Amino acid sequence: MNCSDADVIIIRGAPGSGKSRASKCLADHFPKGVRVEVDTLRGMVISVDWTNQAEHINILSLSTGLVVRFLRLGYRPVIVVDTFSGDKLTRFLAELGSLDGGLKVRSFALVTAPEVLKTRVENRPADQFKDVAVCQKLNSDVVKRLQPFEQLIDTTTLTPEQVASVILGSVPGASSAASADTRPEEAGSVRQLPALGW
């Protein structure tokens, strides 16, 4: 499968791994796509509690509906960006599969060397998550919880543009996706991704 065939592209990793910036660069290649940052949705909650895992799971659940709706409207691919810590990726994919079992999903897990991650997190703006210890744990968990269908990308020495290029280059034919014309009536015509077992 290539990116032009993908309905959903997941980019996950710890805060500071470069997933937001890489997803913005990747989005430039898909003018008919959508980028959904789960933290943006979480930030819409007036009294958001960034440490509340149940709240995070609820917003991930909300995002599955948005993903499917965007696809039905003809936007493709939908790039979903989140930490997806713990079993949240498995839950997200199960719920997404229950809404549309034929979706083709590509998932990319970003990791960064601990010393580089520490520097990146310390240099983040004040309004962003800056707990280095939590970020280091989330970063190591990415490798521990890597799924068989995911591609691991070490962002330690890569720019966001290079990460986007790795994603595009990892799937043959992705460069044609930028010019592909997806009509809304074709949006429901998808094939199942066997590796996810839906």
C-alpha cells in the first residue's frame, strides 16, 4: 500500500519527537487531505486536564468520528497526530474499524534520542507540555509498544521536512498522491488493511 492509497496516516510519538511539525510538512503533499491534531481537540475543552487519561480517551473517540466524516466528505488522507500512549492506538484503531472496517491505515511511530528529546522539550514554548521525565517515558514506550504494522522513525537528526520525506518515501507512489483527484462519491470505496485484522 502507498500513501496515495491510505485513508488514514497516523503519526505518533512523545511530545518533542517532532510529530506536529512533521505532520504539517506532510500535509503540504496532500492538498485534498486533512490534519487532525488530537491535542487541538483536547484544547477545545475549557477545563482540559492534560493528565486525565479518561478525558484523552474520550477525545480520541470523538476524533474517530471526525476522521470517518472527513473521509466520507472526500478528504483523503486524514493525518491523525497524537502521542497514542499505552493502548490508545489499539483502542483508536478498533473504534475506527467499528465505524468503517474497510479503512486503510498507515502508522508511523516517532522516537528521539533521550538527550535530544530533553533539549527539545526544555526549549518548547511555555504553553506546551514541558515535563521532561514524562516525555522520556512516553518516548521509550513508543519502541516498547511498536505495532507490527507500524514504521519506526528516529527523528534525532532529522528536520520535520526530512521526517515527512521518510514517510512519503516509505510508501511507493506517495508522490502521486499530491496530485490525485479524489471525488467525494469515491470516498467510501476503500479496502481493508489486513494487518489490522478488521
